[in-house]
Amino acid sequence: MAEVVLIDLFGLKLNSEKNCHQALLKTLNAVQYHHAAKAKFLCIMCCSNISCERDGEHDNCELETSNGLSVVLGEFETVSNPSMAASLYTIKQKIDEKNLSSIKVIVPRHRKTLMKAFIDQLFTDVYNFEFEDLQMTLREDLLKQSTEINIITTQELKEIQNEIETYLRSLPALKGELTIITSPLIPDIFIHGFTTRTGGISYIPTLSSFNLFSSSKRRDPKAVVQENLRRLANAAGFNMEKFYRIKTDHANDVRIMGRKEPESYDGITTNQRGVTIAALGADCIPIVFADPVKKACGVAHSGWKGTLLGVAMATVNAMIAEYGCSLEDIVVVLGPSVGPCCFTLPKESAKVFHNLHPACVRLFDSPDPYVDIRKATRILLERGGILPQNIQDQNQDLNLCTSCHPDKFFSHVRDGLNFGTQIGFISIRE
């Protein structure tokens, strides 16, 4: 049984005709009878002649009628906005506030394909949708559109995406201004930085507000992440059309931009101007590499597995092999990550870090020792030939523990599976 029942009256032209209101009343009564006992949220999406006015924080829907329709409508929450994108996104927020995921959509047959297209853009696989035809015997002139649509054309899909993008652009930033952390080690011929969690539009608590990664297991759709990325590109000054993220596998494979893309990789290198590359991080370390002499750069995602597998030096070695970089010219900046104050591993795994250097582990004799992946990364980089003074892992906010600072950073350790993601990024200026 659905947790949410959404009735789509968005395209319905209601008037004062008695038969129109009686048909709608019959439909709403049927929905209420079949779903009210189980559903936790009953909602109507509307516009046209249903006029909605703000009353505090609640939407009150008033029909030009004195019959029993207004009484039944009181059992439903009504959302009325000038656009489908605004209406559905508002409803999504209400669904997410209640942490619901099973949704029945009762929709006029001619709007079902359109509704599905909007849902595909604004929801992820976390949600389970089922559809039911809205059974209302209304005259055709009461509908904005009476022709059934079975296929959304490429042009129509583009229009839907544009409507959603326009609406998302209009939303205010949450949790403060967009903040980018940069390092003085990296010269101005590069655009680079590490994001924090402020200044975006993601509203779900663990993803709020500047989440930069969407997956089928999280509630943030790609459209929201793309809007956050657009705001970052504008603030930092890079071209988001030439933006590439790693495809994390927690290993040590490195992608060379310009070559065939592997299925997964935890590092990227490039010497192409204007191409921005990015490493994800939410406790794992987003690492940025730059060689101002050969004008090449790289990024890596280094969790505890990737650290032990040497993903940082694998990225360095790729820059040396592909672009002729020298070890003494490469600078490396470690972005914010979980600290040894909050990150533990089973003793068998921690033992490998202890063997690397005892300073990488705290309380080694405990069942779950605390591990310092940042210190381990520095040790491996120095052993690989990177100059100590060319590694920045302290100063500013770079050394803050992501788990300890919920106001600044996302954290898997702290927030669980539905966690947000920050990034480290770099490009060579055009």
C-alpha cells in the first residue's frame, strides 16, 4: 500500500458546473476511502481555476463552490504552483520531510507520460512509483489537453529539463554562502579548490546543502547536483561542460584524459587547458596534484583502501609517464577528510597502517584502533619522492576532520548511507 497518494489536477480546468464538482468529489472520496487509512500523505497538485493562497506555512485551496467539495479537500494537502517543476519539487520536499518513498500517482491518462518524464528528472531509485488513471467523466473542454501522449520527444524532454533547470536556478542557497578552500601551494595558472557543504540547494539534512554527487541510493536527483555544480563553476570560473569526476572503486587505477575511459578509476590526470577534473570526498581524501613547470594536473580519491594501494603515487607516476613531469616540481594538496579522532578500522586492517608507520595508528592494542589516513598518505608521497615542502595537508580548513565539523563538511562516518559529497577540483586556465 502506498505511503503517499498524489492526485494530479494540474491540467484540469474546473468551473462552477455542478457535474464537474460532483465528478471531482466522487474521485476524491474514492481515493480517501481506499487510501486514507494506510497512506501517510494525501496530496493534490493543481493550478488553473483552483486558486491557492498562502496562509502562514500552509496552502489553502478554495474552489468556487459551496458544495461538499471543500470539506473533502480539507483532508488533502494542496500544492499549487505556476509550473510542473515547482509543484513536483515542492511535493518532493514534503515527501522527504516525512521520509516516505512509496508513491501512488493518480493522473489523467493524457498526462501520464509527461508526469513520468518529470518524475524521472526529479526523483531517484530510492522512490517507488505506481500510476493509476484519474477516472473523471468530464467533458473534453474541461481539460487543457485531451490527446493522450505516449512518447516524449527529444525536444519535449529538453523543454522539461529547461523548466526544471530554470526553477532550480531560482532557489536560494542554503546554510550560508558557497565556500571554496584553496591552497597557496598551487599557482594561479590553475583553477583549483575544495568545496564545503554550504551554498547549494540540496535540502535533505545529510545532503544539505552543497552536495555534488547523485546516486540511485540517495534522494538528491542529478538535476539538483547539476545546479550545485553550475553555481560552483560560476564561482570558481571553470567551464562545467568540460567537468569530469572520478568513478570511484577504492582502488588505484588512474584515467589519462584523452584516452579511452576505464570502467572505474580513483585518479585522473590531464594537461588539457580548460578541462576540470574532480575527486569526490566524504571522509576519504580528495587530493589535488599540480605541476606548474609541465602545466599538468591530477586528482585522486584516497580512502583507507586506496591509500594502502598507493593511489596518490599512482597519480604522480601517471603524470611523470604521460607529461614528463619531475618529482621535485609536483605539488600535492590533501583536501578535508576524516581524522584519526573519528576513523577506526578492525585491528587486522589497522595493522597494515601500523606497519607503514606506528604514528599512523592510535590505540593500536584496542579491537578497533584509530587510523590516520592523512599521515599515511604523506608518508607514502614522501617515500615516493615528493618533496615534503610540496605537500600541504595542514593549514586553513584542510586539516579539519570532516566528521567533527558538520557545519562545514559532509561525512559518511557521521551521517550514514545517505551522506553528501564534497569535491577537490583543478584545471589549467585557458
